[in-house]
Amino acid sequence: MPDSDSSSFIAYTELGKFEAANYRASLTTDSGTVVVLSQLGMNYDQLVKEVTESWGDAMARGLLMEEPKVFYEAPCYLSSQQQSTQCRARIYETALVVLPYNGIPVRFPFSEFVAVTLESYKVRIATRGRGIIELSRLGDNTQFFVEKLREATKSVEAASIETIRTMIPSAGYDELQKLSRLMIEGRAACRPDVEAISPDLWPKLEKCVELSPVADSYRYLAGLAETSLEAVGLRKSKDQVYVWFMLPLSGRAASKGNVVALEVTSEGGHATYLFRVLPRGTFRTETYEGFVKEAAVVIHELNEAIIATGFRREPIYLSEDQLNTPLYSKYLYASKHLDSLRHLRERFVGRIIHVTFDQWKADLTDALNFNATATDDSLRWAKSELDLTSPQAEQ
């Protein structure tokens, strides 16, 4: 316990436990330090409320769960494995975020929802892959909460259909419904899945890339890639649709591939991001079929991770030193505790900034050579120190 005469500062992201009872409160840090607050008197209830809510807000912000707009929030209980946890349930534009009063926030994307039902004053949410989410003790807010949740879920589905229809106006009703499920929340749809809906759809989706600012790089990368695994996504932001794609570069050791190339158009500059597929130590002896199999898995994982991190690219490529500066410290907690971001950073090889096409192509070749010769998976390619310390406007 720190000296009672000295001031103490505990960042919410370093708080491991908060306990309050009998007008006393104790805060335990991740390192095990305990700070006890006593004789709180009439300030007790307000302090407990502010600490628990501020802690949850800080954790949600640190884990990149916050969105610009909150549609509704209500206090409730989250039920799981015969236990009920007091929490707040917050409805954002694309996800439900549950903030326990003494725990880590959890994000449930609407794209995972199968059904939202109300049973005996309990809100039950059936999901893909996470089972049933049950929220209870919402009181008079129950019906309104369900309505807002259903409304937000339908808005995400409608937005997906609208985005696709904007870019592919000739797509029919059934095609739109099926394609929107693949591309909901901006996900990239893989070529085999699109062609399974209709063989005519993939050329139309690919046309979106060819009409975008990344057309030249896409065509060049496609010449090096295993195109049967390529994926294209459409993301709407601020009333504008942005195109992004992933291409696994050839899995033959002689071609110096072993990466998935990812590129996103944006409001400012843009770049090509390379992510390692196989461990560098095993790539040279892996079969081409083995590479293709692993590349399919990596593309799926990258797809979900990019969505989970809200298409933020800065926290992917920033170095550890940069993350420990005031400008980028907002990503520091997520880089250590958000699994999707950790996965992206672990596989990240390098970022090739677009200045001119010839410069981009030369840098790409250099990065692929680096990835083919390096043996340590933690090493990253960088053109220069300037590339490491001067992020472009790509958010």
C-alpha cells in the first residue's frame, strides 16, 4: 500500500479489481498494489458509481470498442453459466458492448446475431459461435431496449445491402441478400463464396476495385497471387464507399511470396500491408498445397481482425516505441490485450506507401525479398527510419 501522505495515480487500464462495501473502497492494480479509501461518508455512493462507470468506459475505449454514436444504454445483468454479473449494456451502431461493473467489457457485433427475443422479461440473443447472450433485470427499460437492439441490428443489415447495391446496381434481390451476409460490416468476400452465389457476381465486384484508386496495385498483385483465394470488401464511411482487398501472394518459395497483401482505399493516402502466412522457418519446405490451405485460414482471420479493430491501420504497423509516445498511447492497451490486434501485429511484415507506381513496385519487391530471407518471424520490413516514424493519413 502506498504512503497515505503521498498522492497516487492509477490509470483505469491498470486497475485489476475494485471492491466497495461498508463505506470503504479498495482498488487493486494489475501489479498487486492496493489502495484503500475510507471514511467516504456521503460521497461513497457517488464515488462507487463514478469509478465503476469510468473504469468500464476506459476499458472499452482502450480495447477500441467505442463508436461515434451510442443509440441506447441501460443497466442490467449478464447471465452466463448460472452466474449473473451486474453491468451496463450499450448499443452502438454496429455492436452491443457489455460493460461489467468489475470486469473486462465484451463486444458482440450485430453481424453475429441470429435472433433477438424477449422471454420472461429476459433479453435472449442467439449468436453465431458464442451461444446465447442473456440480459436480465432491465426493468421498465426492457421493451425499449429490445426495440432499439432490433432496430440497430436491422440497420447494419440494411447498410450492407445498400452499400453493395450502390456499387453493383445490377445485382438482383436474391444476390443482394446472399452477398450482404458475406460482406456485412464491410467484410471482404472471398471469390469462391461469391461465385457460389452467381458466377456473374465476381467480375462485377472486381470491377469495383478496377475503378478505385488501388486499381494499378490490384492488377499487379493479382499477377503474383493465388487468385482463387482473393477477397474484396466494400466499406461505407461518411457517405462514401471504400474498396479493400486481400490477395495471397504465390506460395512457391522461388517466387518469394508467403504473404497476404491487403489494401484499403481511404480519405487520405493509402498503402499496401503485408501479412505473413507461414512461419518463415517452415515456408521453404512447405508444399504449395500446404501454403494455399494456410493462406485460406489466414485470410479469414485477417478479415475478422480488421473488422474487430474498426479498420484502424495505425495500431497494426506502429512500433513498440511509437505506441509508448503520447500521440499513439491510445493504442497501447489494445496492442497488449485485444486478441484481434495482437494477431494482426504478430503477422504484420511491412507497409508499402504509395507515392508513385514505380516506387511502390520497387518497395514491394524489396519487402518480399526481405520476407523470403529473414528467419525471425518478429522482424518487420521498413524502407527507412522515416517510414517507421511518419505514419500517413490512412484512417
